[in-house]
Amino acid sequence: MFKGPIPSHVDPRKHADRATTFEGEIPLASLKRLTDPLEDNRGAVRARLVFGRDEQKSVVIHSELEVDVTMICQRCLEQVVLPIHSECDYAVVNEGANTQHLPKGYDVLEVGEDPLDLLALVEDELLLALPIVPLHDPEICQPPAGLEEPEPTEDEAKRSNPFSVLAQLKRDPNV
């Protein structure tokens, strides 16, 4: 097991043969695409990447990622710190290879002759784990004052449903 900084590029096949485990932290500031939707880039991703081979001798990577991110709550428009946890199992295959033989539960990761960009893999996984709509717990926050839904006006309340005519036609046996 290697503790310390996670290398940016690796050869997954070589590390799978050695059953290598990388464990360490990646500064959030170094993951530019991930920090775009965030309120700040302080903190670090705690990462554990385990390389190995499965029963079919396929190269596999198991990743465990944890990070606390600060986003804007879409209910109260204040900052919210959200814990993000992501685990994923990858099967490494050659580019263009047939992946039907792989067991279910693996995400396919096509790797050519170039080294695998581990930081991009971590960043992609965390981007997928971010919430679409960041929110506090409902007990903690309320919408800002003045953003409540307006009451329908008399005009809107009196306006008839345009499909009511169709409903009447459907009930009329002469049509």
C-alpha cells in the first residue's frame, strides 16, 4: 500500500499485477472541473484506489472517495456543506475491446497504451456523485421570504379548462 500523494498517471495493468493500493489525499483546488459548481475549493478528497485482478483475470480498480464540498442550497440560497461518498468498481479493457464477457457491476474503463489519468478518473467519479440540487435538510432551512407561490387571481380561477369541452363531448352520446 502506498500512502501519500495519489499519482496523477499510472499503468493500471502493472499495478493490478502488483495488487497496488494507493491511499491519500488530493487537494480540491487541483480538480478544476469539480470546483466549478462549488462555492469554494478548500479541502481535500480522501481517496483509496485498489488495483487487482478478478476471477477472470481482468484488471479491476476499486475506488473509494470521500470529500466535504461547499455548495449553495437551492432552498435558502445559503452555503451548505455536503458530504460526498463514492465507491466504484472499474474493469480496465483495451480500447475498442468487447466488454460483454465482463461480470455485471463493473464500469468499463477503456485504456490504451497511454497511462491512465487517475486524477481525471477521480474527478469524473466525484462530478457524478454531486447532487443535482444541493439542499440543507428541510428542518434546517426555509425558502427566503417573498419567494412563496402567489395566490391565483380571480381571472385565473374563473378561467375554464380548455379541455372541459372535450370532456363534455366524450359524455355526449350523440357525438
